[in-house]
Amino acid sequence: MIESILGPIQMAVEILVMDFIFGRLLCKRDHFLIRAVFSAIICLALIVFGVVVYYRVTGRSFPYGDVADPDQSLFKFAFYLCIFILSVAAMGICYRNSFWEILSFGSGGYAAQHFAKNLSALIRYYFFGADAAEWIGYVLEFGVCALVFTAVYFGMVYKKSLPETKRGTFSGLGAKALICVSVIVICIGISRITTDDATRLPLAFVAESIYAAVSCFLILVILSGVLSKDVIQSDLDMMTELLHREREQYHLSKENIELINIKCHDLKHQINALRQGTSESRIREIEDAVMIYGCNAKTGNDALDVILTEKSLYCERHEIVLNYFVDGAALAGMDDIDVYSFFGNALSNAIEAVSGIKDRELRFIAMNVYAKDGFLSVHVENYCENKIAFENGLPVTAKDKNYHGFGMKSMDHIAKKYGGVLQTSLEGEKFRLDLLIPI
């Protein structure tokens, strides 16, 4: 009786472990740990109850993975199908995703376990023989599951994890989920038809195990494709959102700076009128207060003027030196929003890098923008005391994982949009950013 319970329990535990591995990509409900423990206990209790019912009805132990009488195949088919349904229900209790998302990743958990079980069965057959002790089968299944689950985690989950704000927003899963479930049901059904045939040849066992393993592997491939597509879509959605915000910010900043220019221009005239009857020291105080007008950039490109004026004011308040030599006419071929986004991100990154430097002489940013030999050239340089890791030629950071780093991706996207190349490098304590675009 103990062996009858041990097999199904091991199967259910393996499926639940794989389900919760996939759960890293989903949205947890409140009190997740309590829900996970509760759902696992209920799931295992119902499975034990099913085994006991089988024993009471038939008077025999439950033959997990072994040959049963053909008239009991329907019971075993329903039993294994119920284990799958219970595992999906457990995920539904723990995660607040849609039905199709839960069903898809629940199918993936069952597929990974079934793949590992059939692989371990083949290893047991070829290396230990059909009459090997039961404990060998349990140990092999556990070991192969550990290897397969680890491979799935690092191949499908860890490297494909989504930002928190986009987690659990997978698209187009309905049809794929139905395909996955159909394959699982077919695998369970064929497994019962072949396994419960006592007259079958060893070759039939090998063929059935290979078929089940390949089918389950294809389910994992389908899910892997869904994850890869969704990670790319998530990055695209994030960049689109950032560009939308930058567009709104650009128009707002442009209006504000135009208003400031008008006010400062009027104040200059008012200061001239105040010179009669007002002390020169008082006049100087007023002039210093409106020197913001002197920070207004005039490069020949409206969008760049807006961003340079904003950043110049910020740098002045925070004792950062921002020097630039810019030919705004060289940017005539770029959309204003792209200019605002690219230079806004470039200068924001540079300002962030130098803000933490205690030596104020090193809090220096230089930017050159000019046209030469049919190319637009942009060079931004600043000191950087931090170690920087590079991936695909772009710096990466462990900061705010939802948005930080997308600015650099946005800049690279803009460079490619105009057929250009973006390069970054760190030489000593100098970080350099270079953009080259054909005009």
C-alpha cells in the first residue's frame, strides 16, 4: 500500500515543483506562501484519497507506472488526468493570472515531469533491465527530474524573466494552451493503452516512451517560443511607453522654456526701467536672479535647445560643468522627438554618473555634435568612478529593473532607425558614448 501511495505522491510533487518554477513568470496572489502550502497539501491529500479508493474498490494496490488490467485503464487515465487538473487548480489558487496563462504553464509543468519520467524509464530499462528494483526507478526519476527541471529553469525561466510590471501579461495563449492540453491528454491515453497491454513487446515500451518524451518536449518548445516572443514584446512595450512619456515631456518642456524666455526678456526691460532711482547693488541682485535666461541654448535645433537648456539649469544648480559644441543643423534629418529622447537619455546618464563624484573638478560633461564627411557624429564624454558591465556593446545596470537600462536601449533603437551605429566604452575612469549616422 505504501508503494501505491509513494508513486503518485512523487509524481504530484514533481509536477508542483515545476509549476512553481514556471510561477516565477506569473503574478503572485496575496499571502502566496500560505496559499502554496495549503494548495499543495490539499492536492496531495486528494491524490492519497484516490489511491485509497482504488484499493477499496479493487482490493489491489495502485500500480503506478506498471501494468494494470485493461478494464482498469479508464480509472488510471482519469486518475492521472485528475492529478494534472489538481496541479493547475493549485496554480490558480496561488497566481492571479488568466485561465489560459495558468493552463499553459500548468501544461508545461506536467510536460516537463512526464518528459523526465519517460527519460528515466528508458535509462532504467537499458541500464538496469525491466526487472530492476522499484527503488531504482524512484531514484532515477528523482535525479532525471532534477536535471530536467534545472535545464528548464535556466533555459526558459531565468533568462526569460519579465519585469515586475509586465509579469503575467502573456498574449495569444488560448490556442497554444489547447494544443498543449490536447497533447498531454493524448500522451496519458496512449500511455494507458500501451502500458496496460501485458502482451506488448519491449520495443513497444521503448516506442511509447520516446513518443511521450518527444511530445512533451514539443510542449516545452511551444512555451519557450511564447516566452521569447513575450520578452521581446515586453521590451518593445516598455520602450514605446518611455517614448510616449518623452514626447509629452518634450512638449511640456518646450512650452515652459518659451514661457521662461518671454518672462526673462520682459524682466530685462523692466530692470532697465528700474535703474532710475534704484541702487546698482540691488539691480545686480535682480539681474543675477534672472540669469536663467543666459542658460537658454541656441544650437539651431529646437528639440536640442530644449534638452540642453533643461540639463544646463540642472547642472548649474548641482555644480556640474556641462560644455557642448553643437551644430544643430546637422540634426535636421532627425525627428524632434528622437533628438529629445536620444540626447535626454545620454545627458541624464552622464549627469547620474558624475553626480556621485566628490571631486568637483571631475564633475564634467563634454558633448560634441557635428557633421563631417557625410556623417552625423555625436560624442559624449564624462568621468565615471563605478564599474560598468557591458552586454552587446551597451552598459547594463542592476538598478530599477522596470525602467533603468531601457534608456540605453531606446538610444540604440534610434541609432538603428537612422542606419547609424551606437558605441559605448569605458577607458580608465572616462565613459565615452559615440553615435555615427549617415546624413
